[in-house]
Amino acid sequence: MIDDKLFKNNVNISGNGIQPIVFGHGYGCDQKMWRHITPAFEKDYKIVLFDHVGSGKSDIRAYNYQKYSSLEGYAEDLIKIIVDLDLQDVVFVGHSVSSIIGVLAAGKRPDLFDKLILVGPSPCYINEDEYLGGFNKDDIDELVETLESNYLGWSSFIAPIIIGNPELPEYSEELRNSFCSMNPDIAKHFAKVTFMGDNREDLTNVSTPTLILQSHPDMIAPVTVGEFVHNKIKESKYVLLNSSGHCPHLTSPDQVISSIQSYLEN
């Protein structure tokens, strides 16, 4: 019988170490997006992969629109995975929206986390006053409107922008296919929660040592955002990767691996 604690979020565990590294994927993605990164850590760590409810091979029946109307619902799931599996001193690696989910979880339960590693984090995508999130309010409204009216077309348009490496079209295609594999209603709901949220104040609740990995240029979460996150989280280190696009774990995995290894060894 499949353990329900593992089934809901399609949790998969591997590795030969004791300290766990939990990897959280970005919007429209799933745990396979970490396939270039995890082998480098399997010898020394316990690897825990999962899919957010509504993504990948998670139990879609568990998707609750009210619960997941904010990122708090996903943070609750992350905490539950860690508690149910009795994980100690967790290193959490989150990409994009999962970075903020990790921030929320660590803010609530700092006792569970040893370190946070945030890849392309953005607590708010909308420019406001002196904050430069990368998009004007009208841009986000238009994005959501297009998403609502033509999700498949939106997926084809946005995937290459997110990847940001035209010389690697296979990753844009993979991301587009990942978007298109989601239930459209869930995908639209999760997108609105992701792109219209504002979690800037939650950054100040983080006491866990944190590494921020930033690409440049990144059309989704620009350098100004990575620097903002770094300034708000007191115990943080900021690394500007020599890579472009929003998914360096796919397009520049060696840099991501070496940055994480260097941080964990110190």
C-alpha cells in the first residue's frame, strides 16, 4: 500500500547521507527539473523530491482552491512533508515560487531548517514605488488575462522567456510541455497566486542562514529582486551566477552545484 504521506506530493527519497536536502520546484514544473543537480549530492545527503499539489504526479484530488489561494497553503504542505518524514536539520533548495514557499515555511518553523537555498527568488513581481519587481501592474494584468483566455498559447509564449537561453530550445520545449501537462484550471489559479502575490514582508521573518542564487539577465526575477531579497534576509549570502535565464539548474547546472557545495561546506 502506498504511504499517503508520500503519495499526496509524490515524494521520492534517495541518497546515502543523513542530512536531508529537500528540493522544491517552480511554477508549472515538477521534481524532474532537479535531475541535473541531485546526483552531485546523493553520496553525502538524503535527497527528498516532491511535487506541489496540482503539479507533476501529485494527487490532483488533494487540490483545494481555498487552501492554495495563497502560498501559505504550499508552505503548510512543505512543513507537513518534513514533519511526517521526521527530517532533521533540513537544507531546503527552492526554485522561483518555491523559494518563497520555503521562506514562509522557515518563518513558521525555523526549528526544522538548517539552511535555505533560493534560486531566482521573487517575493513580488510587480513594481511599486522604489521596488523593481520586473513588471508593471498592467503587465501582470495582461499576463493573467492572456493566461485565462489562451493558456496553451500563453505557455508557448512564456516558456522561452523564462528559460532565456535561445541556444537551448530543448529546455523551452520541456517547460512548455510541463505547463501543458497541468490541469488548466489549477495552472491558471496557481499562476495568479504566484504572479500577483506580495511576500516582501515575510522575508524579515527568516532567521535561517540563506544562500541566494541569481542569474543575469533574468526576465522573471531580475537582479534588483535578488538584491532586495538579500538585503531583507539578515543571515543571507548573495551569489550572482555567470548564467542567464530563470532556470540555471537546467541551463547552468554546474554553477548551481558548485555554489551550493561551496555554501554547504562553509
